[in-house]
Amino acid sequence: MQARRIATKAGALFFVLAVAVALLARPATAAELAILRNGFTIRHEHRLMMGTTTRLYLAADDSNFTDVPTDEITGYEKDLSLPVPVLPPANSRASIAAPSVFAKSEFAKSEPAKSVPAPPLNEVVNLASATYHLDPDLVNSVIHAESGFNAHAVSPKGARGLMQLMPGTASQLGVNDSFDPQANVTGGSRYLRELLERYDFDLVKALAAYNAGPERVEQYRGVPPFRETRAYVARIVHEYNTKKTAQEKAAKQKAASARALSKAPNKAANKAASKAPSRAQRAPKPAGTTVAVESPR
């Protein structure tokens, strides 16, 4: 019995030492942080310069990337952050013990989990907009102004993701990973809807609160006198109105074309009908209808 306890403790100590050695011997990740002129940083695995554009690859398999103007990048820094290792529970002696030969063979035979492809961004935006009764064009305009559609964007103040959620705001909205496009857009759309309801659907005030915070909007009873906030609101409103104007123009042109097509058959029929009487008048009378009338003698 005593020998078994000693063996168990020795196995646990060996496992802990092995984990520590593996972590110490592990090289730093090759990922880098591209520092942009506006203060944002973009984490990437590697990069490729293409003339005036630098392509930042966000995944090791080159499946996801973003193109950034080279002159907008001021420098690069190594991302030395390491993933947190998952250790077995401290109160479980069985989990600390070295795995058996059978466990190793079963692990070797197991198939790797298949990753589920992320849905396209337009589907994510449409779903979030429908959930919170927003116009998808408005949500896209906010994403464009906030992050330029970069899901890995980080602002100098710490806002993250497509709709630039601050950590505290993300936590209140139930967003655990702000770099997950679906979670970020869903949380940001919910927050935008709450602000619209708070300000009686005054879009200008809601956008100002999204950028500067509701406290500032209430303090100044409207858009705060901040250059950044005013430019932010003006940009989104202009882009959104431009989209709506273009859509209305296209709808009017489509309706006019439909009316023109519907009138074309009627016009042809009316023209044919108008010509029919003239042809009848020019047609000669049948001979049997002519009656000769003689004067009485």
C-alpha cells in the first residue's frame, strides 16, 4: 500500500515537471502585431508586401487575410503571448497519473475534430439586424466606421472586433470573444438597438452615444463637442443616406421600366384598333348590297 502511494506521488511529480519543461522549452509564437498609424493593432501570422499594399495573413493556412496600405503601418512587434495550458484538476490523483498504453493508442486512433466554417459576414449582419429590427445597411455603416470590416481590429482604448466593443460593454452584452464576428456583430447590434430606444430612435444621438458613451450625450444634451465623435456621426449618416438614396433611385428606375413595359402592349393594341375603322371605310361595298332605284315612268 505504501509503495503504491509512493509510486502515485512520483508519477504526479513527473507529470507536473514534464508540463513545466514543455512550456519552458516551447518557442515563442511567430505571430506579430502590425501597428497602424491610427493606433490600431492587427495580429497576424505572417505578411506579404505587394507594392503599396501589405497583406496580413490572420491564419497559418493563409485562408484569412486583410490588405492594408503599407504607409499606414508604422511598425511591427512580436506577439509573445502564449496560450494558457489546461491542467488536470488538482484534487484528482487519477488525472495526474501518467496515461496508460491503452489510453495512448485510443488517443492516436481518434480523429481530429472538424472545424465548422464561419458564416459569411453578410449573413451575420442580416441575422443580427433581423433579430434586433435594424437596417442591415446601418449596421454595415457602423462596422465600416468602427473597424473597416477588420474582425481583429483593436483600438488604442482597447475596443475590439468588427463593432469595436469595449471589454466591459462586451461582458454586459454576453460577448465572450469579441474577435468572433458573429458574437461581436450580434452584441454590437443589440447595443445599438438599446441606444436607439433610449433616445427615441434619434439616430444621431444613438451614434454619438455608441462612440462617446451615453454619459457624454446626456451631459451635453446631444452630440458632444468632440471632433472625433462629430466626424464619426457625420460619416455614418452620410454613408447610410447615400445607400438609401441610391436604393430609392434604383427602385424608381425599376418601377418606371415596369410601367413602360406594361404600357407597350396596350399602346400597340390601341394603335391597331385606331387603324381598323379607316381600313373598313376604304374597303369596297359588296355587290349584293347595291340596289338600283328607277324613277317612275
